Amino acid sequence: MSIMLIALPDIFRGIGVDPLQPGNTSLLLWLIMSYLVVTAVLVVSFGRLGDMYGRTRMYNLGFAVFTVFSVLLSVTWQHGTAGALWLIAMRVLQGVGGAMLMANSNAILTDAFPARQRGLALGLNQVAGITGSFVGLVLGGLLGPVNWRLVFLVSGPFGVFGTAWAYLKLRDTGIRTPARPDWWGNLTFAAGLIALLAGITYGIQPYGGHTMGWSNPAVLTAMGGGGVLLLAVFCVVETKVAAPMFRLGLFRIRAFTAGNLASLLASLGRGGLMFLLVIWLQGIWLPRHGYGFTETPLWAGIYMLPLTLGFLVAGPVSGWASDRFGARAFATGGMLLAAASFGALQALPVDFGYPGFALILLLNGIGMGLFAAPNRAAIMNSLPPDQRGVGAGISTTFQNSAMVLSIGIFFSLMITGLAGALPRALTTGLTAQGVPAADAAKVAALPPVGVLFASLLGYNPVRTLLGPRVLDHLPPGHAAYLTGREFFPRLISQPFSDGLAVAFGFAIAACLIAAVASLLRGGRYVHDDGRARHPADGTAAVAPAAAVAAAPSPVAVAGTPGSPATKDPAASTGPGGATTGPAPAARTDPPSPPASPPPPSRSP
């Protein structure tokens, strides 16, 4: 996503799409959103299929699918709308592979590592993903100006290597639960979520004489009658079928529910952040500091690196620490720090000094890193081993759906802020440079979403909107100023600042509520996956062959939802019904079963 987002100006110039033409806003939105929508819709289904047929099998197939369609993104020979539609179609199919990867990667790691190491393992996995985003930001800025096709082709060698490595090295260590596919559940869930997310996507586009489409009957029908109603039907279906796709009983697990609620709110808070930062840097700050519009994608990626660096530092450290002390303090503290950093961004002037901006981005990345690995580890630790694929899919669905919703909310708040001040600013600024009032009024009627996307693409729309008929009749100095890199960024700075204040206010609220949800998750909780048994005589647990018990730290061990929990005799009841107390020391046996059962060790 990051490499494409930074390279969007070059991609749109390469296929010859003018973002200000009617209807092209929809193309830009779907190029951005289609991948997120597809992954949100399919990730639970692929997680369930991984539980049934093998997680590494689904993961390996996902790597291959993702790689094939990454390459096909670059091979279109079409231009204009046809070229954009090809890219959107390939992004949709690329999202199918991405959903297979997302649904099963966390479950594979949870299967492979004991509870005392999962936070670190998941933190390192997230670091790998964030490193890819970091490289993507720079590569997108470097390769896009050379040739937009290279932005997609560069994924090919990495994808081929990753696919081959996965097929050669990954082994399935999870528990398979053969079952028949839940066709009605899959159908109602996919249709409902697609309708809901498509409604959000079209809701931020102009409709009739309105700046946005939230009053569009089609949007209201898609979100209410289509999305919400079908998802309600899906919930009913899942209570009736023998092998449901979406295990609603998992929400009886407090750690699972609280962790997913916190993840959803955190994604709402940060989902639109990358877009706002790109608009802020490419459309306003960099041009005002002497960078040409063709240079802004590369430098925007470079200037956003502190955000990535903060996540890289905090992710594995917080994951390692949560293995020893639990997730609650780190995840809650991370959300509080993220909220504070959004408040600092809200207080910055649009034309900020970079050192302060970089420090705030660093703190925001640290806050998100403190939250992400511990929260994900706590969610995965709470799941029964045969439900880790679908549980990871549910968690990713919440996260990706929230990101689509966040983009819709952030853009809506930005458009609302722009709509109040932008027309007057455009009219006043243009007439001051000698543009006739009638022509200035036409430019001022530009929908605010068009201004937002022009800024996202690092694009000065004045030349296109006024055209040679008006510009040729202006004094040369005025015409050069209007079409240069100073006029438009300065003109939209104050309206943009008004929108930013509202958007960051929403992000602060979402992060604070996420902190409360994280705080309510209870004590450390690790589901009993059958790796440890507690003999009746009070002796310590003995791990069966090829298994590792939980760490010698306070944990809660639960049975399957709706069944009694397996408790350590020395444990006491903790918050939320979880058992707490010193878990017995773990022991790892060799892969082959011993000739006779090993004698139990004495309790410490």
C-alpha cells in the first residue's frame, strides 16, 4: 500500500487520468480502497479454510497469488479510464492473495511459538511488515518518476523468493478441524461487508449539489438495507449452522473481545493518518518549501520515516516485554501516547518546523508499536488452537474494515472543514491576481474532495481549471504565480488546517476509547491448548512430546468457550474470571515420543 500511495501522482500521470475530471475521483478512491475492502471481506473465510485444510497451504497459495497479480498490475497497455479499471481489477485480485497471507500468518506464528515467546515473535513479524512499508515509501518515490510500472514490478522478485521460501521451509504445526464450508455464512458476510464498505467509499464523493454523498439514496441503501441488514442475517445464520465460519462464541472470551475492540478503535484512529500526512506534505508543505511537484512523492516518503522508525523500535521491545508482564500496560500506554501525539499534531501550524514534526511522528510510531504486538499476542493467546485461523481472520477483518471506515471518516471531516472556507479563499485569491470574477467563481465551485485528491497527487489544479483562455490574458508574472508551486498550497493552507483540527480531534477520541477497551481486557490470559496437564496430586505440569507449556509467569488457562477452564491448583481467581498465579515451569521434550512417560517434576 505505501509504495503505491507515494507513487500515485506518477501512476495517474502514466495512465493519463486527470483527477479533476468528473468520475475520476471514484477511480482514485477504488484504486486505494479496493485492496482493503477485499482483504476485509475474505480474511475470515480464508482463516477458516486454513483451520480446516492447513494454514501453511493457504499462506503459500496466498504468496503466489499476490505475486502474480503484483506483476500483472504493471502490464496494462491501456490508458485513461480503461487503464485505471485494469489497475483496480488487479488490485482486487491481489487482495485475494493478501487476504490468504493476513488470515494465516499470525496463526502460523502462534502455532510455532510457546506463549512465553509469542509477543516477541508477533512483534518481529510486524517489524518485517513495517520495514516493507518503509522500503516502499522510498522505492515508490524513487521508481515512480522513472517509470510507474516499476512501482509494481519491483514486488515480483521479492514475491517469487517469498513464495519459494514458504513452500520449501514452512511446515504446518497447527490443529486441523475438518468441516464442510459454511456457504451461507460466507455469502451473507461477504455481501453485507462489501455493501457497507462500498457505501462508505461512495459516501465521500460528491452527490448532486452536495459536497459529499451521505444523502445519496444508493449510499444509504447500501449501508443500511444492504450492509447492516445482511450482516444481521449473517449473525443469525452463524448460530444455526453446524460448522460456522465466524465463531461468535469466541466473543465470550474477555481477552479476545477487548483486544479486538481496542484494535478496531486504534485502526479508526490511525487509518486515515497516512493519507492526511501525504496530503499535508505533498500538497502543501513541500511545495511551500521549494520542492517541485514532481519531487514531492520521494521527499514525502523520506520525511515520514520517523513514524516508521518509532514502530520499528517499539514493536519487538513491547512484544518481548508483554511476554513477561502481560499486554494490558503496554497496549493501554501505547494508545495514550498515540492520543497525545495526535493532540500535538493538531496544535502544529500547517507550515510547521520539521524537527518538531519529526519528533511527533516518532512518538506516534512508538505509541502504535507499543500497542500493536502486545495486543495481537493477547488476542492470539486467548484462542483455542483449532480456532486460531478464524480468530486471526476476525481480528484482521475488524482492523481492515476500521481502516476503510477511518478513511471515510477522516476524508468526510476534512471535506466538511474545507467546504466552509475553501470557496471564499479560492475566489479571493484568484481575483486578487486578476482572474475575472466569473472564472474565479467556477474554480471556487470545485468540490472539496477534488482539492483533497489534487493535493494527494501533488497536483496544482489551477492551470487545468483556468485553462489557456484565462491565463493568456493575465500579466505573465500573475499567470506564473498562479500555476507555480506557491499559490495553490498557500491558498488551501488555512482551510486544510480547519479540516485537520477536526480529523485529529476524532483520532484523539478513538485512541482514548481504545485505551479504555485495552484497560478492561483483564489479567494475562493464555488458552489451554492441551500442551500442559496438571496432575491431581499437585505436582507440576508435564509437557507432552513436541510441545511447550506456558511460561513460568502469571497466566490464565482457559478451556474452549462454554466449557470449564483448566486451572493451576496454585492459582487464584483474577479479574474477569481469569485464573492467575504462578504457572509451573515449562519443559520441552524431543519430537519423537519417549518409550515410557517421563516422570513428573516436583512443584517449585
